[in-house]
Amino acid sequence: MFKVKEKIIDLGDGRTITLETGRMARQANGSVLLKMGKTMLLATVVSAQEAKEDTDFMPLSVEYKEKYASSGRFPGGFLKRESRSSDYEILISRLVDRALRPLFPADFHAETFVTISLMSADMDIIPDALAGLAASAALAVSDIPFNGPMSEVRVARINKKFIVNPTATQLKEADIDLMVGATYDNILMVEGEMKEVSEEEMLQALKIAHDAIKLHCKAQMELAQELGTTVKRVYCHEENDEVLRKKVWDETYTKCYEAAKSSTADKHKRINTFEAIISEFLGKYTQENPVNETLVKKYYHDVLKEASRRLVLDDNIRLDGRKPEEIRQIVCEIDPLPATHGSALFTRGETQSLTTVTLGTKLDQKIIDDVLNKGTEKFTLHYNFPPFATGEAKASRGISRREIGHGNLAHRALKNMMPSDDENPYAIRIVSDILESNGSSSMATVCAGTLALMDAGIKLRKPVSGIAMGLITDKETKKYAILSDILGDEDHLGDMDFKVTGTRDGITATQMDIKVEGLSFEILSKALHQAKAGRLHILDIMSQTIAEPRPELKPHAPRIEMLTIPKELIGALIGPGGKVIQEIQRVTGATIIVEEVDGHGDVNIFGQNAEVITAALDWVKKIVTVPEIGQVYRGKVKTIVQFGAFVEILPNKDGLVHISEIEWRKIDKVEDVLKVGQEIEVKIIDIDPKTGKIKLSRKELLPRPPRQEPEKRNPEENQNK
């Protein structure tokens, strides 16, 4: 019934990857089951036979989904079923999409859907590095036009040794974590985080990743050859008019080039100038003498792209008048929002991020409940990109994949520079609202995030900045230009978008998308070193505004006090049914979190001001204090008995003041000196080691009366007696 075909990839270290087709999802245009250990990914691809009318782009959709059953778990929530994609699934979908998209033919416009499902999960095998290989293999065994194959791998450096596709356990110790997507010949996509590594170390990781990817690509080529799927379907998705194309070029190129050469830094003025050229061309045509306006605009886009690129390559001038390595004007502000815990406004040219920092407790930490990852995250970063940032007249409808991706990049850039848990008790949330955008808003988020953290008084290890690099190349002449701090148009018209973040001492995160074949490591190396110069330039400007974190939190920022208590006192602090801790929180207004960690109790006390913290801390200390002989307390008389009084010296801790320890003089009745509810000072004079009973004394804190001398009698009186 099944015509199953397998291809085994020997990774050379005892591990293998198996690509299987012909047994599952046979009605898809292409399907592959990838197996590595107990992990299995099913990748399917389906493409429409015809493109929709007026479609002039590649309508590709990539969905990565994880099944909870793959790891023997139930989904959370009331429905107990998989629902919307998690951030993690969206990020993996983006990784695969970015590597696949440039490999489809430029004139192929049929709707294409790639679905990758995690069906079985080995908890120590990370599936994200296998998703790209599975998707490409499904395309390789299909009839869909595709200029692949490609694959993706993760390369990590652990104890100075590079490992390809490390286990989840190994990855925890890595100082380089890089995802790389590539064909046999060219790198397509890079994304990852690092702990302040050099440009040379990053290039070394890229080379190791590419060598591993070549092995994956070769296996896919062999599989397609054996199945006879190297011949793809015939399609025709574009209508062209070569006469019209030539006319558009002839009549607009020179005007476009001159307009580009004399354009300003104002994006909207520049757009209006270019639109006036094409409007003038279209104005020559009437209803009686019509022209295909869609084709004209398509050809004009090519004219604008070529004119902008030639301007850089031939005249060393960019669209906004800058030189290739020049960075736009930067303005940094801190504390623009005085009611927040920390804030900053970072403006670079026409890109602007307004970023806030909010401090919270452990209760505010992000809860992670993915298929393979459970736990909490202390530091979160969210990125918002409203339509008004680019002058668009439309409503915001939820969070886009792009926003999740850009926020993740900024998060990776800053996370390894955050203070340790011992130095920082707070949950921290950064929110970047992009108010203007003309290129590299994610890098503006990194810079604004650094400034806002320092404004909040968070002890950031080192400031971090980020810069987006671009590239313009000419295949025929081999000329190229590397652009620092690219505009949105330069991202769209160029051959590379390479974002690099870091401190003065090394790279912390990177994201790269390459749109041109044959990009050499020499060019990548030059781009990285030019990015370093730009990164340091931006850090210099940022340091003029704030050079190091504020020494203290702002007065209105919440405070956290931490203390450690013996394990056996956790119950006393919480009380029966939480009665004690709830009363402390109700009376003082503080939030108290108690956790058992490594055989002791960790107590976090969170309050909106110092008064709240002090009141709650004093109360807690009284409960968890271990009484010692010789200590003095101010206690309250709780009970009076015939032989003394019981005095509460700490919450739920009392001791006996024997009647003989109340005063130095002899007392007939306890009630003659003490009353129930009376506050008195007492001293611990003994603690029974077996029962823990506490003996108290009041009289030892009172002045001792002078000892009376016995009366001296006359000797004569003694004789008479």
C-alpha cells in the first residue's frame, strides 16, 4: 500500500537523521517525516495550481505547530486542546519562512502553505533546528518550483568547543547560540544570541554551521533524484509587456536617478518625489489611449530599485544623502514619562522608540507552558509597531508575527547583560512603542531599552546598542557597498539586512537575512567590523545622556526586601490556611512570596514604598526570629495564672514569667502587678532544649534594690540578754 522511501543522514558523531516519505500525508504535494532519536517532525507542503489575480508577490505561509501529546502532556486551559500559536511556535515559523522565501522563483505567485508539526518529542532534542530541514525536504519531494534545497542548524559553543545541534542540556552552558539557514552554496539566514563574542568567533560559527548544512542538502538532492522529483511543475503567473517595460525605463530612469541623487532625509518628501515621476508618465495616457497601470508600476519599481542601487555603487551616495558608513543623527532622552519606573526616548533619524521599564514581583513573571518548555521568565520585552509609525491610516489588529520576532531579537540582545538573580529581585518588563519608523526599529528598541533600564536603576552589567547593516552588490562588476544604519527603503531595495547588537566588548545578538547568492565571508567580515564601529559610535552618544545605572530606584518605584528563613519556620510564617501571611498583607499592604529553595525558605517582601516594606519586614522578622537566651523583648501579657504570667514575645511565641521573676520584692498575687493585655519588657533567661519552653524574667530588667544591712546591736545589750 505504501511506497516508502528513506534517506539517512549520518551526522558523524553517532547521531543520525532520517527523512521518510510515502507513508504519511500522501495527498499533500510533498510530505516528509523527519526522525531523530524519539523526535519526529511531519512537514507538508501544498501549493495552488494557479496564482490569484493581480498577485505579484510570493504568498507563502509557514506554520510550525507542536502537539502536546508529543511529550505526553495535556494542553492547559478549559478546552484542553491546542489553540493559537505560542510565541515560540511563531518564532520557529519565522525562522523557516525567512530561509525558504528567497528560494522560490521570483515569478512564482501561487499560494503555498508549509506546515511542520512536532508529532513526537525527545525532551533533550531541540526541534527548532530540524524544522527547516523537514520543510525543505517536503519541497524537494514535491513538484513545486523551488531553488533549494536548504537546511537549518543550530551551532553552539560550549567550553570553547563548537557543537552542531546540541542537546537542550548542553545548550544551557553555551556562550554562542546561533541558528543558521543556508543552501549548499549560500547562507540565507542567521539568528542568535551570544555572550559578548568577537566578530571572528561569530564568523567561525557560521562556517561550521554551513559545513553541516551541506551534508543535509546533499541528502535531499539524492532523495529527490531517487524519487524523480527534480523536474517541477510548469507555471505561468505573470503577464509581461517588454515594449512597455523598455518605455518605462527609457522615460523614467534618468529622472529617477537624479531625484534619488538630490533627495532629502525626509522619507515622505522622497516618496512624493518618486511618485510624481510615475504619475507624470501615467498622465500621458487616457481612456482612449490606455496603458496597463499595474505593469507600469511594477516596471517602475524595478527602475527605482536600480537607480537607488547605482547611486550607491557609482556615486557613493545613499537615498538620504549619507555616505555608506554614516549613521543618522541620534537624540537620547531619559525619564520622558515621570510616572513610570524607568523610561527613555531614542530617536535615530526618522526611527523613534519610546520605551518603558516596569518592576514587579515573582507573581508578575511570565508563565511559560509550551510543549517542551515549562517555567517562568523573569525578564520580558514587548515590541509594538502601530500603523501611525509609518503614516498608515489603519487600525491596529492584534500583535503581528513581525512584532513578536523583533521583540525577541531585542530581548536576546539585552538578556545576557541583565543583573543576576542575586543582584536583582524584580521581575522586569520592557515595552518598546515605535512612534516613528524608517528602518531598524528593533535596534532602536535595544538602545532605548538600555537607556530605560539604567534610568530605572537596574544594575545592567554593560550598556548595549544595536545597528542594522545593509548591502548593495553588482554581480557583473563585483562592486559592493556595505551600508550602516539602513533606511526602510534600503532594506527593501538592498541585498542584505544584518542586525548586530552588543556592548563595547562583544556581540550579544544578531539577525541576518541575505537576498543575494554567493555572499562571501570576506564581505560578512567587513560588514561585522563596520557594524562594530557603528555600535561603538551609538554607545558613545548614549553615554552622554546616562553613562551608568542610577544608584537608586526612583522614589515611586516599588521595593523588594529579601530574607532567608529556616525551612521549619515556613509554616509559622504562612500560618494555618495562609491565615498569618494573609493578615500581614492585609494590614501592611505588602505582597509576600515564600518559596522553599534548597532546604531553606526564600521570602520576598514587595511594597509600593518604604513604610509598607518596613512594617511588613518587622512583622515577618518577629515571626521567623529564633529566640535566644539573653534577648530582650517587649511583649504582651496574654494569660495570668496563679504561679505567673504568660507573655507573647513574638507572634505565636510566648514564655512564662514566674511570679518570682516579676519584681525583686515578694509578690502575693500576680494581678497586683500585671494585667492581661499589658505590654512589658522581658528577658529570656532559659530555654528548655527538649520542649522549647521559654522562661522569662521581668525583674532582671528592673533596677535591683539595694541590699539591706542587718542592724548592729550594743554589746552590753547582748550581755544583758
